[in-house]
Amino acid sequence: MRPEDLKNAKLSPATAGYLGIYLKLSDLLAEVSDVTELDYSETEVDKVNEGFNNAIHVAMEEIMKLATQSIEEKVGSLDNNVEI
């Protein structure tokens, strides 16, 4: 899934934004891994990127908390609204 795919989903702008950021962070993990593989073997990549990976995973957890909070707030105030 790409951030552009969220444009067709029935999400509030905030929820879509948070999920888009989550997807970008996920893509960044893969991109850094690909670059690291240029200098290190496939088995060493995770070890070399450990600090970066941990930091991004923390950021992804936090952004998912914000997305969940956004969804919960929208669901709590729904009145025949199709947008969460």
C-alpha cells in the first residue's frame, strides 16, 4: 500500500495523514536496508541498522497510536457518518 492509496479510503484527513506517515516510515526502513546492503552482506544488514530500525519502529508505534486515537474519536462521534 502507498500513501496515495489512502485518498480513496473513507478516512478523515487526520487519520489518512497518520497512516500515510506510517507507510512512509515503513518505506524508509526498506530503503535504508537496501542502501546498507551495498556495503554489507544480507546477514549483517539488521545488525548494522539496529539503532536506526529501533528508532523508526518507535516512531511507527507512536504514529499508529495517533491514528488509533483519531479513529476512536471519530467513531465515538459518528452519527451516520461514513468517514473515520
